[in-house]
Amino acid sequence: MKSMSCKQLGGACDIMFSGETFEDIAAQSKEHGMEMFQKGDIGHLKAMKTMKDRMQTPEDFNKWMEDKRKEFDALPEEG
């Protein structure tokens, strides 16, 4: 099991997501982002705009995702 924070994944807070795979924590981050969007959290809304801008260029977004996956893979196992 490994953990990454919302901020490490492009978000706005220090909440931690844990999982066996990068996909596990990415799904948790996405769910958290949707909750913060519904609450109108300003910090997360700004982070979402940055992510939306990043998604306009598939190459940039894919590179960002690849970098985050590498960051996850490099983390030590917890436990």
C-alpha cells in the first residue's frame, strides 16, 4: 500500500489517498474532487481549472499522468 496527498495529485489540500495501485488513488482523488466541486471549494476549483487546462493538450496531460505514476511507483511501501 502507498499513499499520495491531494496536493501531490494536483489538488488543493493535504488529505491522503492510499491504495495498492496508482489507479486506486487516482479514483479516490477523482471522487474527492467531485465532492469538493459540489461544495464549491475555491482551492479545489482553482486546481480543477489547472487540470482542465492541462487536459486541453493530450501530450501534456499524458506526460503529467506518466510523471505522477512514476512518483507513485517510487514511493516506499507502507506497513
